Amino acid sequence: MAAAIYSLFIINKSGGLIFYKDYGSTGRMDTNDSLRLASLWHSMHAISQQLSPTVGCSGIELLQADTFDLHCFQSLTGTKFFVVCEPGTQHMENLLKLIYELYTDYVLKNPFYEMEMPIRCELFDINLSQATQKDRVALLGR
């Protein structure tokens, strides 16, 4: 199954949106809506960690709805990466880990990047585009 990724968000540990990329052609969000969604997800993720009956719960990893799935990966530093995609899309956990590797390689190692600030890194954008291509996403599961 080819993956259809609608959007990618990266949220810093304080809940601020530091990266947003829209891959869908319909229903694009404006800047305020993307900021609100990132803030809402950060809050829901934090609340789910505290309310979970499971000891050591790391928060919501998958939210399934009728029209989309939301997959989330939280790094050890508290940075959250989440992808909104077609329902039933496979291998999003692998994609999120690959995006995290790109983030560490091209953003965090960039001497001009300031922590917790919006990501503006051309090498990250180029490699992210390659990683999120439909054919590449399908191969991540193999």
C-alpha cells in the first residue's frame, strides 16, 4: 500500500511548533490552525501520560479516526514528531524514526541552529522530501 501523508509536525518540548510541512492538496491549514493543532496535540499527549493506568506510559502513539491516522514519536529530549496520514497506512513508526534521524543529523548538528527555534535547514528539507516520497515510505517496512 502506498502511503499518503497529509502533514508532518515537529513540536519542541515546550509545545511550540518548530516545523510543519503540508503534503495534501485539499484542506490546507493556515498558520494559526497548524499552531493550534500542535499545541492541542502536545497537551493531549502530556495528559495521556499522566492519566494512563499503565506504568511508564509514554503518551499517545496512534490516534485513529475515520478520515485519518495520527502517528506520534517522542524523542528522549521531549521533541515530538507526528504524521497525519491516510487511515491504515503502514510503517509510519519507521518513517518517524527516520525523520528523527534526519533531524539529529541535519538540524541538531547545524552550528547555526538554535535549540527550540523553528527549523530552517535546506539539507533537512531535501532529505525529508526524499524520505517522505510514497515509494520510499512503502519500502521502509521491508
